Amino acid sequence: MTALTTHQLEGDLAVFLIGARILKPWRPDAWFPAFAAMGPMLAELAREPEAGLLHARTAIDADLRGLTVVQYWRSIEDIYRYANDRERKHRPAWLAFYRRARRVPGAVQVWHESYAVPAGGHESLYSDAPRPFGLARATGSIAAARRGRTARDRLRNPVAPGPAAAQREPSPAERS
């Protein structure tokens, strides 16, 4: 029988997508630093769980010219606080990116999207997922039946009483 699970979180959360895309591959001096800056930022966030990052994963674009990092955060406010903190790695990296972009315009596209997701506004389903993925990796997973059979049911229903988390992998912050 197929094991169906869903994420464990019931409250608000924020999803932040950030990416970079190489437009002038012959100018690594202009685009490589933008790619290289993400690792140290994610490492910093993993060391500091109070910053609010729950989990992040990186995907390579199909044409191999870009990366997208999917991040799950406790709140939009946590994202803004981190992004604007002069003592953390993001702000200096962002300022350095702008300086390079002025010297070599159009070498790399950097983008982001932010989503504030209220309680009751998120739903997930994982089939035969012995290792949690996505939002379930960030928050833990439970049997999907505890929320409902359909996506509509899972959006409407808080977690029903039942067994503890089916699977849970530590967040980046917990692994450090």
C-alpha cells in the first residue's frame, strides 16, 4: 500500500524563492560571485535558527544556466530582518552584486519572489516519501489521513489527533 504523508505545520509561514541566471557565460567575473554568495548565507542561517529559516533546497534550471533556491521561513518579517541586517552576510553580498552589475550590465539576472502563506493556506501530499521533501522536510511529516483525503480537505482541516510525526528530518539549523 502507498504511504501518504503531509507536512506537520499548522500556522503561518513564508516561502521565498531566489535565483540567479547566467546571461553572459563568457563573463564569470561578473556572474560567479552572485552564485558563490548563496552558500555562505545558507550556512550562516543554518548556524542561527533564531533567524527563522526552516529549510532550503537548491534546484538547477533545466538549461543549466541558472539556480533557484526554495526557502521556507517562519515569517516574511524574518526574511526582511535577515536581508537588511548589516551584521549578516546578505547585505554586503547584495551591495557587492550591485557594484559588479554596474560594471558589467546584463551578465547575470538575480531575482526573488516572496510569499506570505497564512495558516490554512498551505497543503501538501507526499507519496512513498521515506525521506521528507519540501515543506515536510522543514516542518516534519504526518500521515495525510490526519488532515484529509483530498487537497481541499487538507487545506480546510487542522491536524486531527493521532500518532506522532510519521517522519521528520532535522532542519538545517537543527543539524548544526
